[in-house]
Amino acid sequence: MKKVVLAYSGGLDTSVCIPLLKEHYGCDYAITVTVDVGQPAKEIEQAEKKAEKISQKHYTIDAKDEFVNDYIFPLIKANGSYEGYVLGTSIARPLIAKKVVEVAKKEKAQVLAHGCTGKGNDQLRFETVFRSTSLEVVAPMRDMNLTREWEMEYAKKNGIPVAATKSKPWSVDENIWSRSIEGGRLEEPDFVPPEEIFEWTVSPEKAPAAQIIDIGFENGVPVSVNGEKSDGVSLIRKLNIIGGAHGVGRTDMIEDRVLGIKARENYEHPAATILLMAHKDLEKLVLTRDELRFKLIVDDTWSELAYKGLVDEPLYSDLNAFIDKTQERVNGSVKVKLYKGNAKIIARNSPYALYSADISSFDSKTIDQKDAEGFCKYHGFQARLFKKLG
């Protein structure tokens, strides 16, 4: 008996994969694995019901706490973003892949499978984990060069229930941190997305009056909202609701995929927008200028690795070690004003602030201003010499 373990979302691609794995790969025993990283409970339930009908065995693994503590919190510390958008889908894939591998080992399977296409990034994120094993790795969507239209027809013929239609072929990927919507005309750069694709955020035009919230941090990790402490999962969910109600956290961008393909992407990420903005602002208050300058390089490199799914690359751990050291002083709170799709920092404080009101004030004589004259004489010295030459 040839066993295959499939990373299963319950969507069109992965649902179609199951009969294809039997028909084209000789896998007569399909095991599906749905990893809960904060998808809607309804989506998890639907995946379970579908799997019961079309697979031989199904696992649902609750990994929400692990996702937040071991992946999202490090992301916040690293100000994780890629080409200006919040890392969401990418940071979840390695965790999902690792859970699928654990099931494969438990079930003594011979094959690992995923429903990614050959044009996207997810194939890389899954396979960098899958290929660390000795198991065979297959990807029917990529291997057979399938289109979504073909998949919808195939699903219809085989009695596989899917939500996607030709008029609304949206492909949605959701976790507690981010929601991505793509497919169909959404792929066209000049197409205006219909309001119906958004579920987490209201239209900014319909957002209510401004609201000010206070985010508390300890060692670079968010721990409270308006003084009320909570676990990471609850805190993120709370901010998704608050931020989403104000239309905060929408991104529409042209993204450069790892393969070099430019793609139009739409995202929703209210909590992520608020937390990353607040965290970065607090860092500016407590870290030195040189630390901030160097950490910007580290953060960019960290984000590039995370985007590619290379969380097992040794450099990723090296960077986390540096980042964690800097976060020992990132303690305090940040006030954020939410209004009509915007989030704006309006105040911040920390016991580790490198700000001195006495030194900064123009009314203080703690520092003798005359002392700055010597510095001014040498500042731009070489530029002045160069100017004389010309």
C-alpha cells in the first residue's frame, strides 16, 4: 500500500489533488492534514467534512499558539515585511509543512504532497521542509501543469464540492495574522477589486470615528491592549477586530515572487499593521542610532529568508539571536490612533527610553550650546575641501 500525506486546506487545489494522487501517482491511501493556524472555525470544519468523503484518514492539528509564539512574535521583533507588505502566508507555510512531515513519519507514509502551483512561492516553502526527509515529494498542480478552470471542471465531474466558480475564482489563504485574496481578474494590475473580497476590514469610507488604543510591549512582544493583558492569540484576534472596524490593514500591491514573476496581490492584516507600526516606533525610542541602522539590515535579511520559507537556514537562527538581544530593552507602550483606514502613532513611552527632556529642551542649560561649535567646524569638512577644488 502506497501512503501519501497531503497538506490539506479544503480548497479547490488540495481537494482536486486527492483523486489525482490516486489516478496518476498510484497512491491508494491518502491521508489529509489540516493545520489550524487561525483559519475560521467554519473553514476547518468544511475541510474535515470534505476529507472524510474523499480521503482515507484525516488529521486536524491545532497549531495556533505555536504559530503565534514561535513564528509571529519573532516576526514582530524583526519588523518582518517584504517589499512593503506584511509577511503572512509565507511565515505559516514552514510550520504547516513540519506538521505534515510529523504525520507522515507517524503513519509511515512513502509520499508527501502539496497543492501548490509551479508559479508561486508556496512550493518552495513546503518543499524546503519536505525535501529534508527521504520521502518522495509530489505536486500534482505543478507536475500536470493544471489551470484553475480545468480544476473546477474536474471537481464538478468528480462530485468534489468547492467554493470557487468561474465568475468568482478567488483563492483565499487565511491565518490569524493575514488574509490573502488572489485569482481571476484580481491578478490584473489595472482591475479594481470589488468590495466583496474583503472580510476582515470595512471600507475606510464607512469606518467610524477615530479611536485611540494603547499597545503594551515586553521584550519586543505585544502583551496588552489598553492595559489589559492577554495571550498572543487573543491579543491578535482582538486587534484584528478593532483595526478591521476602522478599515486598517489593506494592501494592494505588485509583488516580486521568488521565481522572478511579478504578481498582483491583495491582503488584509489589521492587527499586523498596528503591531508592526507600534513595535518599530518603540524601537526608535530605546535603541541607539547604530543599533537601529544595523538592525534595519538584519530585519531586511530576516524578512527575505522568511519570505522564501528558509527558516531552517542557519543564518535565520543567527539573526534571531541578534534580534532577541536588542529586544531586551523594547519595553513600554505605544498609543495608536485609528481613523478611516489609517493607523498613526501619537505617543510612546518606555523605562529604557534614550530620550532626555532636560538635554533636548531649548530652555535647558545642562549642555552648553557653545560646545557644539567645534563639531560644526569639522562637520562636512571634506565636502568643503572638494568644493574649493572645483
